[in-house]
Amino acid sequence: MRSICSIIIKRALALTLALMLLCPSAALAATMDQILSLGMISVKTVSLNPLTPEEREFQSLTALIYEGLFSLDDDNKPRECLAKECNYTSDGKHWTIRLRDDAVFHDGSPCTAYDVEATINEILRLAQEGRGQYNQLQYVISSVSANSADSLQITVKRPYYGVYFALTFPVLPRDQVQSSMPAGTGPYKVDEFAPANYLYLSANENWWKGELEVKKINVYFRATNRELISDYEYNRVDAAITRSASAGQYQTGLTNLNIAYRTRQLETLLLNHSANAFPLNDPKIREAVRYAIDFDAIANSVYMGMADRTDTPLPAGTWMYKDNDTAYAYNPDKARQLLDEAGWKPNPADDNIRHTVVEEKGKQVDKRLRLGLYVYEEQDNSVRVQVAGMIADYLAAVGINVHVETQSFASVAEHLKARNFDMAIAAFQMDVIPDPGFLLMSGNTGNYCGYKSTAMDNLFKKLREERDFYNYQQLLWQIQDQFAQDCPFICMWYRCGALLTRKVFTTVRDVREPEILRGIESVGK
């Protein structure tokens, strides 16, 4: 896979370009008239309430309006935001959080512990209904109580480092938690909102971090990527946010920047190895599939830079990721060796498709190594079908015959739930908490492959009791080592979006979803 060094170089290059463009002699002006015009896709969002978002890209806007107790820095580590102090008891189950006293909502009211309490309770209520962006909180927090205006007591279910990440949810005024346009404490406030048309934001003059350089952000919504890109090409907007793979054709130049941002959408190749799921219940077959496919080549060919390769459920290039090129390197010869060891031999009389003899009902039966591959497609995006075809070609080269079948999302979901599949390309929306247990723990909600490992379960049990950063990191690395050894499924990449812009409004190193516009508040400081 692509090395961590290459990821760092790529991001360093983006930062270098940004700094060059900030120079007065550069072709682009950094602030120009202190107004940024931005285009994005939005057809469904009618509410600005960040607890119940309707469209993913829209969250890049609400991230400018609302703030959490903690925020994530350029290194993906939690830092105090509305919280100024945090302590917990020796068993890690009871957390006391002190709030800063200079944060006020856009309506002028102070942000207090009572507002945080109400926000958490609303998130937990939504989670009980199976709704809400932050429903993972139900697995972390059991109760919350405001001791005073500036002090909050939280009892947690999982006394671990992940709690800090869980506390990045946006805080709303206690009487506005269900409002369609609640006030926030963030750097920008809402001036006017016309759903599916426009959103006008202006600098929050009472923001606790101080004055802003970019005073206004005017956002214009479009229904299709074609309309959006047209607006950008004809200078009707300064910048555009898109997840369309076609954005990869726009290269950084003297008058434009194409900044890839990482989404939380993890694309995987699921391998069914539940009980009696022949032949993928053999780990050698799963490993052979992994070695046989050049995922770097597929990403470069199909996504044109709009995908961040990862070989584990954690994003590469971050402190969470354990690099292990030996286990994941494209190696078709190794794949053939593993298939040989597993007893599957190529048959020259059958297009070199591999065969083996198994016993069924007391008889010796010749079996061909044939696997089905389900794939579903996104609207306005045909790339997954291309990916499936390339996977089939790579596996054919080592003697595995693959039948690709494109179905609806609902149909593939049913196959996964019933474990009625061999392989499937499926995407998962990963949580802000670096804890992929829902994919890997026995019987958990996203474990469609039937993976069961006592060693893996024990690692997650330890992870969810660990509060020290270094030890938490080491456990994440051990989890990834176990993942490499067992090959429960294959991680391919985190999908990327593109920020196309003529104005430099951020110099952050890590542009990521949902804070795609993160750093705009610090330009000029």
C-alpha cells in the first residue's frame, strides 16, 4: 500500500502550496474582500440542527456554527474547546468537566453545563429512537448531571480514552436542542438560510477565540455535481466541495488548489467466513485473496486520487495506524502459494481455474474455486462497479473465478444480514471514536463476515478500559496486528472528497470530514 511517508509528503505539499499562495506576490489573494463564496450539493437539508444532519457535506457548515467540549487537532488528538478542565475518578467511570466562562451562544446567552446536559440527553433520546449523528454516545455515556453553571458530572460505560472523542459533539442551548436553527458558540453565525438555495454566514463578533479574518461565507447549493462544477469553472463561486470522483481531474495549479479531504467512509471487501462458509472459512484462502489484488493500482485508476488507501479500519498517516506492508503488499506469487498449500490446484483444461476435491455425503466431489461478489452502487457514482470488475480480473489471474453481481443497496444489505454471500463491496461510516469494535468483535452489529476471535475480543475489552494515550495507541496497533493475522475482511480505502478553491482560507495539515473548512477561522492570526 501507499506508505505513510507518501501521505505525509502529499499533505506537506498541499501546505507548501497554501503558504506560497499566501505570499503577497502569489497569483491568488489570501483574503481578498474577506468574503468566501462556496458551492456544494444540498437538496434535502431543511434544518440546521447538527444533531440530526440530513446530508454529509452540509456538516462542514454546521461545524463552523457549533462547537463541542473537545475538538480534534491536526494530529487527530482531542483538545479542550468549550471545556477548560477535565478530571476523572480512579476507576475512570466518573468524569467532572469544567466549562470555560467566556463562551456565549450567538443569541448572547452564556454556554453553561446545563446546556451540555440537555444536549447529551437529547442525543441519548435520539439514539433510543435509532436516530441522530452522535448515537454512538449511548455506548459511552450512561448519565449526565450539571452540578452548577460551569461544572458537569458524566458517568461513562466505557472508561477509556475514547471518551474525549465522544465529547466532540456540538453543544446547543438547552431550550433549543430540538430547534431547526439552534444558536451555536462557533466562529460563524447564521444570517439567512433558504434550504436548497443558499446559506449566509457572518463572523461571530463575540467568539471566545477572538476576531476573524474571513468575515462572511456565502454558500450556494446545487442539485447536481454538474451544476456545482459549472459554478466553479465560471467563477460564480470561489470554492466548491464535492465527493464526485470526477473532481480528481482538477489539478492544483497557479490559480487553483485541489485539496483532497478524507471522509469517514471506509470501503471494504467483505469475506464471508461464518460457520460452514466454504471456502472462505479457510484463512489461507482469505489471505490469498488479499495478496492477489493490487488495491493501490485500483485506487489510482478508478478514484484518481479521491481515495486514501488503508489496510486496516484505521486511517493511514495518523497516530492510530499500524503500518505493515509485509502483510498487505500486492504479491500474486504469494497468493498462488497459499492456494497451493490449501489444496487448490490450477486446472489447465478449465482456464486454469483452481480445483480441489472435497467429501460431500460420503462422495468425493470436484470443486471449482468460484466466488460471488455483490456490489451496490451510489447515485451519480459508478466507480464501485469498476472496482468490482478489476477485483475479479486480479483474482482470475491466480485461478479464482469471480461472478460479479450488481444489486440495490437494500438487496446487498439483506444478503449481508443473512450472511448469504461470498464477497461483497460494502462501505461503513466510521465513528469519530477510534474504536472499530463494531466491525471486529464477535456478534457485533457490523460483523457481517461471522468473524470470531477470542484474542480480538480481549484486545477490545482492554482498549475500552484504557485511559492513557500511549497504551491506547499500543492496543490499537495490537488490534491491527491481529487483523493482519486473521484477515477477517479486507480494508481498501477511505473515500475522499475534493475542496476546489481559488482562495486560500486554511493552512491546516489534515483536511477531513466533517470539518472540511476547519482553519478558516484562524487565517491571518
